[in-house]
Amino acid sequence: MEVVLAGGIFLVTYALIATDRIDKTLAALLGGTLVIVLGVVDQDAAFGAVDLNVIFLLTGMMVLAGILRRTGFFQWAAIKAVKISGGEPYRLLIAFSLLAAGVSAFLDNVTTVVLLAPVTLYVANVLRVSPLPFLICEILASNIGGTATLIGDPPNILIGSASGLGFDAFLLNLGPVAALILVVFVLMTRYFFGRDLTVHADVRDAVLALDEREVLTDPGLLRLSLAVIGATIVGFIVGHPLGLEPGSIAIFAAAVLALLSRLDAETVLGEVEWSTLFFFVGLFMLVEAVVEVGIVSAIADALIELTGADPVATTLGLIWLSGFASAIIDNIPYTATMIPVVQELGAAGIPIEPLWWALALGACLGGNATIVGASANVVVANVSARAGHEISFRTFVRYGVVVTVISLAISTVYVYGRYLLV
Amino acid sequence: MSDRARSARRTPVSALVSSLPIEPLLAQPGADPLEVMHRAAAQPQTRLIGVVDDSGVLIGVVPILRLAEAVIARISPETLLADIADLADAARFGHVVESRFIRDVMVRTAAVRPTATADEAFRLMHERHLSGLYVVDDAGRPTGYLDLLELTLAYVEALEADRSGSSGSADTTAVD
């Protein structure tokens, strides 16, 4: 009976999240608390399943990104990219893509692309080209960049906390493949958009007239924010061998920056996306329920049977399964569900570290396939549509699927070559 | 609440319009924002521009701030870029940057009938964060413009009348 209840609540919750019938945070909270109310899992176990390291890491990074955002940094960086490119559209497309990827590796993808979008729209308007190539590339690049580090994408945050793998481990294991995918992606953009981006020299000069200093609202706070964020990254690397979790480091850094910037607590906490945090809370409790009743074990057993417990087939299959799933459903609930499955697979004797990397790569990169595959995709599409440039599902998928398949293929070769080749 | 205040709230809009020399300013949807800005500068008291179609029906309004943003975005985009804090700001900027015609910057119509009360008119202005409204006939064609100042003056007069009425009563009491 408990299995049926847990499974049913789980499926309905995920369906509600995937179809956007109701707000996804409400769906997750309803699902996560219903399993308690109906006695599928007791409160202590459900509350105990809420990974506070994840919650505090997300909170800390939201505060850091939010304070940095106040300084005009993102707009400044975008205008700098314009200057570096000399206003030449294709070079600008590459510059924006690299900027989106680089910033997304360390800060929230959504904040990054939302704040790059206005400069992108302005520049495209002045250059008299469509903004779509720039926006699409920024979306794709931000998801690739976010794959590279522990804090670049929420699936990595979940995996890092569950696996105990630190910031340095993510950087050393996923950084190289993310960088390689980014290089290949940049080369692909010439094929995708190279022909669409030619403009007259006088129009380029108009774009170069932008003054990046004018968008900085607080240069002092900018320097302070960048210093604290830099120290936080160092803290993640240094803290791991000392047994300090990223959540503690991120919250400490956020509090320090808030204090030094003389912002009051209400302002600082206003930067936190509470809805996102409670989305995670609901998911943790719901997943705990399906773990306790044995559904996760059953999924793991089924996967083992399917692959014959072969590490290569299981690991490489996980990349593609995760990629496919993330393309169509939110990669956060997918990852939250697959974490205990991976733990079961590891307990069954399949080398676990490659599985973690496979899950991370698939879950992060799969989000590039469709316009609904990741939050960054959806918000940029929203901004673009309101500016009169709709990014349709079909338009995006033409590029997204190609980039995703190639990214997953590169990931497959990388994971096999680095971890599975005997 | 005194009777005078109640009465002020129930004053029909038709009685308030033109208590100050603030006239409607109308534009066609395809008008150039720069040209409309010149006209607005010649009539600075009117802070809400009405957009009418070919048959003269009000189809939208443009707050002067929004028109200014459309112009400023072309000259000094950095000023607006610096203020972008979230998705809503980014979307608004993107929309402003693409503005070529008045219809690109207009927002939905804000209008009342001549028989609407001052209270109803103020609620609409407050809800929409507007400092004026168009008064329209049954066909939706503008017949006048009600500025927030005109509406507020009616309330000021009611409050001052109350105050002088109260002072008169106090004097009487003192004499007694």
C-alpha cells in the first residue's frame, strides 16, 4: 500500500512539475508533505532527508550573485565583450557565448543570461541583425559552462553533496570535458549562424560607442563582491580536505559580503529565491519516501538487469538516459531521483565515481536540447518574446538537439576513455 | 468621513475635467515616438498620451515616462541598462529598445466614462500607477482628459471646507 501511495504521489508530482499545471514549488511541497501526512514516511525521516548543505550552498550563492548583480557587473562584462569583439557580429557572438559559459560556471545560469540579454538585444538592434543567434548561443553556452563546476548547475550541487565530491573534483573531472564541448560548440556556431551575421562598418561603430563605465552603479561594491566570490571559490577548494562543506563556506561568504557591503538583512535575504529553495525541500522529502518504500531499489535493480551489471553499459547508458530525461523534464527532480539510484548501483558493485560524472554530464547537458530543458532557456525565451523576437520551440530545437547530441557523444567518449577503459 | 468628503468622492468625472488647463494629447499607433515627444514637450501638463485608431477610438495610452524611456534607450542605453535587476526589468528594456512606433510603447487603455465618480477614477489611476486618465464616450472615443491634480484638488477643497466648517463651530462654542 505504501509503495502504491509513494509511487502515485511521486508520479503525480512529477507530472505536475513537468506540465506546469501548477507552480512547481507548490507541486513539490504538496508531494513532499503528503507523503508525511499519509504516513508513507515519518516526519523525522522526511525532514532529515532535506540536504541542508544544498540549501545553504544555493542560498549563499544566490546572495553573492544578487549582491554582484546590484553593481552592474553583468552589463559591464557584456559591454566589454562588445568592445573586445570590435563590434563584428560573429566575433561578438563568440564573445557573448564565452562570457555566458564562463560566468555560468561560477554563478547562477539564469541570472547570467537574464542580465546579458538586454545588452544583447540592444546591440542586435543597433547592428540591425536578429538577436536570436546571440540569445540561443548564450543559452547553450551557459548550460555548457555550468556543467564544469560544482556550483555551475543545480544538478551538480545535488550530486556534489550526495557524493562528497568537492569543488576541485568537479573542476578536474568535468572542467576538461566542458571546455572541450565549449570549443566544439564555438566551432559549430560558424556553421549555424556565420552567414547571418554581416553588417556595415558604420553600424558597428555605433555599437562601440557604448560606455561600460556608465552601467557600473557601485564600483567599490563590485570590487568587494568579486573579491569575496573569488575567496569563496578558493574556500571551496581548500575547505574540502579540511572537512568544510560548500554550504557552510557559501553562507559564511554571503554573510561576510552582506556585512562589508552594509546591506541590511532584509535586503540581503530578498536576493534569495525562496521558491527555488522550497522546491528542493519538497523534492528531498518526496524522494526520501520513494527510497524508503523500495521503489528506488527496484529501479536500480531493473537497471542492473538491463545492463547486466556491466559498468561500461550502465555508466554510458546513464549519460544518455540523463540527457534524454533532462531534455524533456526538469533536470533537478530527475537528478534528485537518480542520486539514490546511483548510490544503489554503487552498492551493487558498479564503480560509483564514473556514475556520478555520467549523471552530472547527462543532466546538465541534456537541458540544452529543448527550450524547456532548463530554466535559463525558458527565461531568455520570455525576455526575447517580450522584445518582439520569439524563440519558438522548433527554432531552438534545431540547434539544441544537435548541440546536445554532440555534447553527449563527446561526454561518452570522455567518460569511457578516462574512467572505463581497462 | 464628512458629508463633504463623501460628496467629493462621488463627484462625477465630468465635473472635474477641465478644472485645470490640461488637454488630451492624442497620437496614432504608427506615430514616431520622437515626433510625439516634441508634441508632449509643447504640452507638458499632459502626462499621459492617448493612442487612437483611425476611427478615433482609444486603443491604448502611453505614460510620459515610458515614452521618455523609449527615447533615452536610443541615446543613453547605459542609463537604463544599469537599472536592470531582474527578468521583468530585462524584458521591459528589451521591449523599449525595439520600439519604433507609438504602438510599441503603449500600454492598455486607461479610461473612464463621464459619469464615473472621482473615487472610481482615482482607484484606476492608483492601480495602474498613472497620473491621468482619458474620459471617453460610449464608443470609446476620448472626450476629455482627467489629471490626478484635478481629482486631488476636488478632495483638497472638500478637506478645506471641512476644516473651515469645524473652525466656525468651535468659535460658536467658545462664545457660548
